[in-house]
Amino acid sequence: MNLLEISDLHVSYDGIKAVKGIDLHLEKGEIVTLVGSNGAGKSTTLKAICGITPVQSGKILFEGRNLRSIPPHLLVKQGIVLVPEGRGLFGRSSVEENLKMGAYSRGDSEIAGDLEKVYTLFPRLLERRIQAAGTLSGGEQQMVSLGRALMSRPRLLFLDEPSMGLAPIMVRKIFEVIQTIASSGMTVLLVEQNARMALSMSQRGYVMESGKITLSGASSSLLENPQVRAAYLGQ
């Protein structure tokens, strides 16, 4: 059984049909990339799965359970977490306060240990733990956003454009961390403008155009696909 199964998903808002009957699945422990141009419906798909954007019709199953009736804040307790485009930090709160917010739904005794693990992944955040998150650089803010998500102990992690606006050295760092957390068994669905890097690190990929999935398959095959190379790889 797939960890996540999306069937015939339709999403409309403001009179616009943003997602037009897509099928998508994720297996446990894999990284899957969703690529497409701006306005293709990628972010809307993530928000629909997480209950942020209303679904018009279709099935969203997590381990065989229907997610459509579960509010977003309870999905976090199920292990489903979104790192949104734009990061969504509490700018006046410190780095450490932002990170601890990721564990708001937990009541166990291992939160402090998980905080140390985040600082191990991102040593720069340890140096800036008492600094207001809104004063950090874009790359540092992305680290906080990803670290906050990890504090909730996700089983299924959605990443929406994690490299957007970052310097190349910071992009490499973010992708290294994504590979590290995926190697621990976490499942990742990655929406990313850097299609080459995203497909290079994922097992499978989907190409979305105008609200529809137009191509899917092994990431290695998509990297060699002439249509994908012309549209998203600059070749």
C-alpha cells in the first residue's frame, strides 16, 4: 500500500480550476519531485493535500485513511507537515522559539533532543538561536522553516520551493539536508524550481502543466526526456 494516494483530485478557487483531476502517489521513504512552471498548480496541490485549500472532488488517502475530513492542525499529529513557500516564520520571535513551535502538538520528553538534532543539521542556527528570526538572511530563514518542520517529527514532508531566492552555496546545503532526512526513512514530496537538482536527488518525478500531470516516471528518465529538458532544464 502506498503511503499517500491521490486520485482524480480537483481544486478550484476564485472561479479558477487550478488542479484538474490529477493522480499521484508516494511510497514510504522515497523522495518524489513535482516540477512545472509558475501557475501550474503545484503549490495548490500541496495545500489541498494538507487541508489548507478546499478540495472540490477526489481522494486523498494517507495509509489508506481519508484525509479530506481532517483539519490541517490535526494532520500534523498524523505526521504530515508542509514547509511553505515564503517560510512563514514568526519574525519577532527568536530562532529557538520558532523551532520549538514545530513541536507544539507533541507532549513527549524528547523535544530537547530533537532540538539538538536540528542544531546539528544547521550549526548556524545554534549560533543565532536567540536572534529574531525576521532579521536572518533568506538562507538562514529557510533553515529555520525546515528545522521547525522537523521538530514535529514528520513522516510525510512537503517542501514548497525550498531553494527559491537562495545563494548557490545555501541551495546545496538545503538539498544536502533533504537527502539526509530522507535517508532516515522520511517520505518527501518536493516542489522545486531547480528541476535539475530536484530530479537528480529524487527517485521519481511528476511534471505538472496547467493543472494536469502530463508526465511521470523515474527521475533519471525525466532528466533525459527531450520535453522536460527543453522546458525545465534549459536545453
